[in-house]
Amino acid sequence: MLCQKPTTTKITIIDSIMGSGKTSWAIQYMNSSPRYKKFIYITPFLNEVERVLNSSVRKFAQPESKKRGTKLDSLKDLIYKGEDIVSTHALFQRMDNELIELIEMQGYTLILDEVMNVIDQVKISKDDLQLLLTARTKTGDPVITIDDKGFVHWNDKEYVDGNFEHIRNLANADNLMIYDNIAMYWLFPVSAFKGFEEVFVLTYIFNGQIQRYYYDLFNLDYNFQAVTNNNGNYELVAYVSLQKENRVHLMELMKIYYSQPTDRTDINKIGEKTTAFSKSQLNKLTGNITQQKLLKDNGFNFYYNKMKVPSNEVMWTTFLSFEKKLCPKNLKKQFVEVTARATNDYADKSTCIYFANRYMNPITKKFFTSKGVKVDEDLFALSELLQWVFRSRVRKGKPINIYIPSKRMRTLLEKYLNNEL
């Protein structure tokens, strides 16, 4: 684990199930706070930006592209003026040192609606990476060096542009790390979180998420709380661990599909292996026309014959690269990305089809574990599954039917509902 000075920023993880009122609490909290407090509210989607704009009594500003500048320039201008700001994950991830310094000077509170992408493997071939590791400047110094924490430093001052310009920029921004000389990673600048007076992260099952491992990597201190709704008044309460959470109502609402003895075909049989429906296994499956068709037919059979619902009540998913190959009949417009979270756009869907088996990128997992960060891959998979399932109408307390042919993913959901996880 990286040895960094612990942050004095108070980081609170508001860890409550989807639909419990985390966003409503945040809006209530901002509305009731003293005017001198300044907020930056970051959410994944533009429609949630609109929700904050329309629900707050405070005057929130949204960064906009202008003729003489980008959205990032607009964000810096708004912070300079001390405005309350609402924006998206995508813009916030472009954080640079100038922006961080402005935030520190103005004293902002960050509310982060759902965890965001804080680490990403940089696209660079093994040959190019080895080339960089051995390359020398005109003066004979290494083009890049790696410090004892794993951060990459760019030493070639005369390099202007070329194939490694992106690598140079990340290194110069102190956002680039290397793992075992086989992979490079962009990391969201940890100084950004340290620059806020206070940080609230609104999510569920934080302990299984990559942002948690990132916080542990940099020794960021954080505490847990939950949210409760008392007749429209949202309050923070003591966090209840996952194992002690009351999920009786979810057992009644989430109806997992199991094949019956009278069925001519067991549509769960295709997912018996532990790795079934992982990216690597789906890559093999989609290379076989017969197996590919079988899976598509299973999806159609589930919603059309077994559940007897129209296609507009269905939401289905797989990894994005397999969307077209695995789409069941008449569900082209019903695809919801496997990474979907923090959106209510599908809250009328009664029938869910989940063609995926979630694992962390193995190199990313090794990156964290090599630095002493413990990773729970099953909790990660469960967290991702629940985020997706809760895009459906179950978030409104209505029953849903779920087809999860992956035995591993189905078992994780069963254990969750039975409070075994």
C-alpha cells in the first residue's frame, strides 16, 4: 500500500440500497446548509444534473462550452466565482492541478453521486511499453523513470509531440503508474479528493467497488453512514453492515428464474461453469454460430414464452462488445449497458435478462493486491449486478423476474437475498 500522509478531508460513504433516498438526502442537505457552504455535485448522467437543478433552492450553475473555452475552462471559472456547481463524472475526471488549487482556495464540499472511474489501464502495446522503459534522451538519461511508489516520470524535455504524447501528459500530471513493467494505469489525482473540505460518496456496497480499493491504495480515511426516510425527511443514520441488512422485501420482489422439471429445455444449463458468461467465455461462445443462436433463443424464450411479457417491459444486458451478437429477438432497443447505474430511465421494466459474469480485469486486480490492497472479487461482481438490476422497477418496490444463466452470478444474488453475503 502506498505510504501517503492521511488526508484531513472528512470523507463519508453514504452506503444505502438503491432507491433509499441518497440523492433526495443530498438535495435536502444542500438546501438546508448555510449559504457560505459551497457545493460541487457530480453525477453520472445529464438527466440527474437536471434533477438537481430543478430540485434545489440554491442557484446551481452547470459548466458549458463557450466560443473561447472548453467545459473545463467553464468549470474553473465557476469555481473561481464561488458558485454552486452540478456536473457529470466525465467532466470531473478531467481534473487538473489548476482546478484542484482553485477548489482548495474556495473551500468546497463534494457530493459524488455513485462511484466513478478512478483508475483505467492505458492503451499501450507491450512492445511500445518496453521501448519506453529502455529509451534514452539525447543526453543519455532514461526517457521515463519509475519512483518507489510506482509513479512514472517523464524526463525528455525536448519531446514535443508523437505517439507517446498522451503518456508524457499523464506522467507530467502525476497521474500515471506502472505495474510490473507490463501495464500502465491512469489514476484520478488523489489530491482532488484531498482538496475538498468534505466529501460525500452516495453508493451501495462500497466495500466491493474499485473506488474503495483506490482509497485504500492512497490511505484515504473514510467512514460509513446510511440514509433513512422519515415521512419525507431524509436523515443520516448509523451504517448497517451488509450481513445485518434486512432484505426480506427484496426476496419477495426479485424472482430469479429456475428451470422446472416439466421444461423441455433447461435454459440455465448453458451457464453451469464458473467462468460461463465472462468476457473470455463469451468470446468463444460467439465464435460458434449454433451456441450463439442458442443463447439468443433462450433470452427470447424466457421473456416471450415463460414470462409472456411484451418486449417493451424487458431490459437486457451483456458486455458492450457482444451486444449485437447476443441480442434476443425484438430486444434491440431494450439494451441497458452492463455498467449502468444512477439512472431512473428504466424504472418501468419488469423483466431482466443478464448475460454477463463480472470479474475485475486480472491485471488491475494484481495491481491492487501487489500494493497490499485486499480485493473481494465476488463482492465486486455482486455490486455491479445489483446496480444493474436496480435500474428496473424493483427500485420502486415492484416485483421483477430475472433470468441469470451464469450460475456464479445467480448464486451471488441468491446468497445476497439470503443474507449470506
